[in-house]
Amino acid sequence: MRRLGDVAEAVGGLYIVAGRPELGDWKPQYQVWYSAAEGKWFCSCGRRACTHIAAVQLYIAYRRALEMSQGAYLYVAEAEVECPGRLEANGRLYLKPSPRGFKILVISKRGRIVVKCGGYVLMELLGEKMPAAAAEALAEAYESEK
């Protein structure tokens, strides 16, 4: 719980966690990211499981709960893409393999959703505005279809 306030969201699904010497950290900050291809979280500290990853997961869960309780609206877009590199978007990206590449679902705070492949803009989508709770339910249904 101490680390929850140390998490900052960067671009492309990257999170920065401030280091805390009193918790055994030796760096001023750590980078945490999720690899959808490998289905696991990674941290620049090099450990498979660490408090930096746990802090990011807690931060994400807290942010989602806060959005839903405030009646916030989010934008949702779906597409099918071909990408030999790393896929990223300006929102939460859910993906699953398809015959032509990947089917993606993006949930964003912005109506104009940008999808990148290997750092280059692949496409721009107009998201459909919906309540945050509905967007979360859609994401859960999307993930359960895998």
C-alpha cells in the first residue's frame, strides 16, 4: 500500500514506480510494463515478482474502481490488425490472436484512439462513448472469449 502513491502512468502501457530506499530499493525509479505476448508483467528491477509490479496492479485496480464509482465515461474501439512488432495504444489494450494477426479492443479516456505497431502509428479509431462500468464489462467479456 505504501507504493500506491509512487506509481505514475507513462506512455504505451509503461508505468514508473518511484524507488524507496527504506523498502530496499537501490534505484530512484523502476519501469513496469505488461507483455500481452508473454502474458506477464515485467519490472526493470529484474525480479519475476516484486512490490513494484504489485503497486502497479493495485494502482490500476484502484483507478478502475474510482472511474466506475464516479460514473465516468470511457471510449471503446475494436479492430483487427496485422503487426509483427509490439502493439500499443493510448488506452488499455486487450488483444487476442486472429487468422490475420490480432483482434484488439482498446478502452481509452480519449475519443480518438491511436494504435501503434513497433512505435509507428498503425491506425486511428473513433471510440464509442460508454459508461466506465459498461466498458469494464465489455473488457471482461472480451478476455473470457480467448
